[in-house]
Amino acid sequence: MAAAVVDRELGQPWGFRVTGWAVAALLAMALPGNVGAAEVPPAEKELTPASVGQLRLAFTFRTHHPGPATQAPLADGKTLFLLTPFPHTLYALDLATPDATVRWRYTPEADGTARGRSCCGEGQGGMSLEGGRLYVNTLDGRTLALDAANGAPAWEVRTADPSSGESLASAPLPAGGKLLLGNAGDRFGVRGWIAALDAGTGRRLWRLHSTGEDAEVGIGAGFRPLYPGDDRADRGVASWPPSAWQQGGGGVSGPILWDAGSGLVFHGTGHPAPLVPDQRQGDNRWTSGLFARELETGRARWFDPLNSHDLYGLGATASSLLLDRDWRGAPRRLLVHPDANGHVYVLDRGTGEILSAEPFVPVNATAGVDLATGALRRDESKAVRRGRMTRDICPASPGAVTGASAFLPETGLLYIPSRRLCMDMEARNANYIRGTGFTGANLRLRPADGEGQGALVGWDLEAGRPAWTVPERFPLSGGVLATGGLVVYGTLDGVLKALDARSGAVLWQFQAASGILSRPVAFRGPDGHAQLAVLAGSGDGPEAEIDRRDASAEDGMGNVLRDLPRSPDPGVTLYMFRLP
């Protein structure tokens, strides 16, 4: 294993070059710069439908590090932070220089065996920034803190075990002096958990699981279940066959949210293992649903079982949003969650009550959601049983949405990067062997209809229906940026698009040389003006490695990506756009 290295060289980094031509992009969300708001307009006032056509590529920064690039860069004042895919290198770029020279870079120690054993999250680790510190999750299960000014490590702890198939798929969340994180590994039968570390030292404060006895899940006197049956003791054991919960999945691989006002933490749980339902009879609590927990203790407040006894391996780890706004004429504190099952859930985040759940993609496996029980109304003809092929299930695994959605209060629209896919699914026996795949299904994916395999959906939150839809040839894997009346996102075939947020009309686009796997970021640069950053590279990631001659390859993705152009450059590249 390589030792950790921190490099504080100034000037052009070794092994890099700055160019003016395009490669593709993983776009990301960033923090605003530190230029005084009274001196210059904020980025969202400058980057608008009227000005976006003037965007120009200012520079590119090539890492030569192979993709897939799914982690967003972070901007803070004069510095842009960039985390490459595994094995990771973290870069701090000086935005005050014309070509964004490297202020420092840091390479954590890496366990190379983790690459072949990671699963169940679109990301490969992640980073967050607070109080002058960068907090990083690595794919191979390390969580570390660095001084953002110089890259000096403050602490590092091992939080996940890659030898079991466990990994860290998303960024840690700083919250009230704590650092929240969860594991991935559903398809290896890894038991899911969420944990809180002390942000100052890395010491574990609590860790609670997605399956098991109530004490291990954090269910106690403060738990207020809304739906029938979940008030019974130890549902995380009793709703499984004997001992099956121990390899039951339910990883916390998606983003975690914190509501400082209520002190509650919100997160989804992944699908149960194995995929074959016959081997896990029961409701399989507490997988494939949404939890609200208390920040200080991790104790559960409520749980919504979005995909109870998940038949299709959908999970419920897609990104959610916290919105405070009127709902049907009254102010509500909402949690909005576009789910892998194809429905947009609107919940009261204090109680977990489901207020609305309408489909945003073609759905035939279910006929809506019973708001009284939270249960899906299933079509029995789409049931999955061992030894039988079930055809034309919509939506398909890996779900109707994977990238982060965005919301604009001025339009009342939620912008959802969707996957419009169906599948054939054949269940078979699965045997658990630690550190190997534990799935039990053959999948073949196909487009849901003739409108394209993906779409950007402008969803009217109050009305519960699309205001407009922009079809895409391939499934959308990355997230969405919504700012200044614009919606910006990228596609797997390398097109970065800016749309009018009200109408969905394409106002500007940029053709990159590789697929866009995450979301764009707009921020105010050191000169006080709006910039748009994009981190690019599908490289040697899952899409590139698929044998597209095999329709069942990579859980069926081989069939839907057979016409996807190959990337001419596997390296991760940062693109920076500016207004003149």
C-alpha cells in the first residue's frame, strides 16, 4: 500500500497540463466565495437565462486519473477542491491564478482490493467542507480530516471494511460538531449502518444499523411509527427469515440530511439482500425506506417503508430535499424524495406522514401508493419468484433516479434527472460468501418507451405532475444544478445543457468528450463574477467496462448502453466556464 503523501508544491503540478479543449464532466455543487455581497452581485443574479449564452470555457485542468468521476468539486473563496476517483487524490486549486495552479495535493493510503469489492452507490467516496477543514470518505473505508488551507492531515479512522464488500459511497456530512456517514455494500450482503463521529477527533460517538434488534437500530420510546405493524418489537429481526437480517443489506450509501431547527437527521436505506425475494420472506425491515433520527443519539424518530419487501432491488437511498413552504394552503416543513420506485414522495418531515406520492416516470410494477398505509399497490403479474422470468418490470433496477434533484422556489418546480428503464428479471438461488456478490438475479434492461432512456423532468410539486419533460437518449446519472432561473445538467454522451427553468427550453450546451456523471456547480469566483465548474470523466468506470455485446452485462446495463460512444480520454478533467 502506498503511504499517504501531501504535496504543497506551488505552480504547475507534475503530470498535469492545462488545455483549452473539452473532455467530459462531472459537475458539482459548491459553496459561494467570500467576496462581499454588497460589492458584486451573487452568482445566481449574474448567471441567468439572459446571460448563459455568453458562457465561455476559461480553462481545463487534466488529472490523467481514470474515471468514473462522480464526486462534485467544492469552491471556497479563492480555492477549488477536487477529489479524484479511487485511488483518490485530493487537489486544492488556486482560482486566483489564470490556470488554477495547485496549492497542495494529498494522496491517502489506498487498499487496492477495494476496487473490485465496492458496490451499491453511484459515488466513490466524497468530501465536504466546514470550519476550515475538509472531511473525506474514501472508497476503501477511511474517513479523514485535512486542514483546508494546506492539506495537513488532522486525523484518519477506518470506518468500513472493504474485505467484506463494504465501502463508503458518498460524502460525510458535518452537523453540529459531528460528522455523519453511512456504508454501502447491499449487493455483498453487508449489513447497513449510519454513524456519527466527533468532527474534531474522529472518535465514534454512535453507530446504528438498518437491520437487527431494536437497540441496534436505535428504536426506543421516542419512535413514532405511522403505519401498521411497525410498533411491534424487533421488527428488524422478526420480519426476516432466521438470521437472514445479518446479511440483509440496507446500506446508507446515499446523501444524509440534517435539519438544524429540529435536530433531526434524515437518510434512506438500501435494498435488502439478496435480490431474490423468496430467500427473504417478510417485510425486511428496516431496508428500502426513509429514517428520521435524532442527531445527538441516532435514535429513530420515524421510518417510512417506501419499498417494503423490495422485489426489484430499488432501495431508497436517492437524494432528498428539505423544503419549508406552503403545502395545500398551509405552511409545512417538507421532505421531498424522488424515489427509485418512480414516485415523488412529499412528506411532513416532523412526523413522516406521506402527503403525496405521484409517478414521474413510466411505472407498471405498481399502481400507486396507499397514503393511509404507505404501501405500494403492487401488480401481482410483476411479482418475482425463484426459477421464473418476470418480464417488462418498470421501473428497473438501478432505479428511476440516482443523481440529486434540485428545486427553485420561484418556479415551484422540482428538477429530476430520471432513468426511464424497464427490465426482465430472473430470480435464482444465492449463497452468501463473505466478500463476494450476494444477489440472486439475472437482469436485462431496456428503454421504457420510445421517448428515450432518460429525461430531465420539471415537476410541479404542488400539482403532482410534470410541467415539462426533456427526453434524453441515455439514462441520466448525474445531478442537477438549479440557479438564477436556469437548470444545468449533463448526459452520459457528454453534453452539458443549460435550460430555462420555467419552460425547459435549451438555452446553451457544450459538447464534451466523455460522459457527465454528476452535477454542475455555480459559484462566485475571486473576481466577483459567476463561474460554472464541471468535473469530467467516465473513463474506465462501470459504463466503460461493460461488454455491450452481452445484454445482461453489469446488471443489464449492457443492453441500454450499447450505442453509447466510447470516451476518447479516460482521465478526469475539470472544466471552468466564465461569463465575459
